[in-house]
Amino acid sequence: MEIQGGNNYLQAVQQIKTAILRSRYEAAALANKELLKLYFGIGQYVSFHSRNKNWGKGAIDSISNLLQQELHGLRGFSASNIKNMRAFYEEWEFMQPFLIDEKAPLFQFSEEELNRQLPTAELNNLNRQLVTDDLKTNFPIRQMASAELENEFVEQFLKLGFSHHREIIKNSMLEESIFYIQKVATEFWSFETLKHHLKSDLYQRQGKLAHNFQTTLSENSFRQKALMAFKDEMLLDFSILRM
């Protein structure tokens, strides 16, 4: 059966398809950004209280169990994953201005609590980090290129799902982490692809940052690949946003 105006319909289908993919990509990217902010904020809160010995032994396990009792069906908040959130914050503390809204932070700290905080130098021994106040002079990307590239990196950072960030933190040093974040963001690596390149030590073999990567993907291909990169996060982490 021949469809009248078939060519026109095909054009309409492509235009509608592009609109659908654009909308889904933007929704997924926004949800992912909010999740990263949530996990970073929780990581900051947990780091503050656990590293300053405000909590006793086994506190994170107890908090995880109580959270799951309070919010039935809650996923992504096992004790191990809460510790991953703490590591995420401690690794990327200098990203705080981009991930925590100073006017409306997720968690408030009293003056008394802040007075009990460990010196940053001591926290440095627990994990790699930079003092937030030093952001303007010590931001690693700025040391490599321009402020424009810094903004580009922030956008790339926010495109990665938490599982990607978690894997990068576990397996690489800071400059390597920046390299892998740029690669995942520009080449839409799946979680398994990232694991493969980490295991094969692509950073050492390639030996340069990926900020000059040029993509030739069409708009639709870009959004389809980006949505696939978000897939694992949608299945696991996005459940919290639907509760």
C-alpha cells in the first residue's frame, strides 16, 4: 500500500524524532545534574560529620538502614554508596561552587559544628582535594588552558552519571580523572567502555587531555548516544527522583 505524501511524512517523522530526542536528552541531562548535586551535598554532609568524628562507628550503616525504612523502595543509598558520595565530595571539593547553591544549600552547618571541623591539611591526608577558597588560582583546568576551557570542563563534569564518576575516582589520579571525564563526555562512553579504558590505562598510552576532540556526529546521533550513556543512571539512580 502506497502512502500518499510519503516523502512529506518521512520529513515530518524526522522532525518529530529530533524534537523527541532533544526533549528526552535535556530531561535526562537535567535529572543527572540534579542527582550529582544531591550526591555531592550528601557527600559533603557525611564527610563533615564522619571525618570530624561527630558520628560513632557504624553510623553510615545505621543511617543507610534507617533511610531505607523511611523511604520504602529507595535505591542507591546503601552504606557503600553513601561512602562513594563522601569520596565524590572529597575528591572534587573544589567543584563546590558549581554543585552547591550557597543561597540554598541542601545542608546547613552551625557555627559550633564549623569550629570543630578538621584542618584542611589533615583532610588532605584522607583524600586528594583543594581548598574551595583557592578555586580561582588552583582550579586544575585553569592551569592547563583558559577560563573558557574551565567552563567547558564543568559542563562535561555534569554530563557524567554518578557510576562513571565513582569508577573514575576509584581508578585514577586527579589529572587522569580530568582526562577520562572529558573522554566520557565527548565520546559518550558507556560504563563498560570506561572500565575497559581504565583497565587498559588509556591515559598513559594517549598521554594528553581530550578537550580538543572534535565530534562529527549528527544532532540525532549525538542525542541517541548521550541517552545511552545516561541509561544506567536512569535505571538505578533516577529512582530517587520519582519518589
